[in-house]
Amino acid sequence: MDIRSILKGLKFTQLLTQKFKNNGAFAGNTYVDTLGLSAILFLVDLGTTDVIVGSTDTSTPPYIEQCDTYNGSYTAVTGAALAAVLAANGGSKLRAIYIDLSKSHKRYMEVNAPTAGNSTGANFNAVAIGFPSDQMPKSAADMGLAELIEA
């Protein structure tokens, strides 16, 4: 299979457009529909920052949550959290959480409420890349990532 065919099979979803935030939740966070996918890679891009970024608050590492319906009650995906909150000096790095959808997962997924601490602020965005069954990603290093979490 050539690279063009592989790229055409991927599903890209912008979950949170590039935003700057100081002290609170980033607005506009949304979900991805995983129907028909066998794996999904959530890219978390922390740009220039001097604050901590977490999920819901600044003491919880960013994580992925799931739900059976797009507007229902979301719950955490087991094992789908970054190792730590994104540090005030941890900017300009790309991180990812990879989820194998062949395991028991729900249809809709999102990054749990990305939240910035209080100082000057942080630039942040999140994108999901969905993979059909025959196109799976490799290692963190092969993808050019600083961190890759698999769940």
C-alpha cells in the first residue's frame, strides 16, 4: 500500500483548536466519533507556556475519557493519561495517547477538560488521528513524539 492510500484511510479530528488560556478551562473542547476505527492517537500539543496544564485542574495529568453517546456522561479510559501534568517549563513538545479500540472502549472520546494554571498562560491544542484496522502507528520515536501513552 502506498503512502497516499494510507493517508486517505486516516480520520483526523480537531478536538481543541490552538488556544491561549490563563487560569481556567480551554473553551471549545470537543469529541471524536471512533466508529469504524481500530485505533486512535490523541496528539496533545503544548506550545509556549509558563503555567501547568492538566485535566479539570492543574494537579491531574491530561487524560482521555469516553462515552456511549456524544452528549452523555464521560468516564476516564483506563490507562489513557499522560504520566504527569504538563509542566510550566514543558512547552513546545508534542505528546500522544494511543488507544487500541479492539479492546473494550466506548464510541465517543475526548480529552478531559484541558485546564491552565494562573500566571501568564499557555498555548494548547489537541487533535485525534483515527486508524482503520490495517494502518497502525509505530513507536513514539518513529512518530516524532516526546511521549506516547498506550491504553
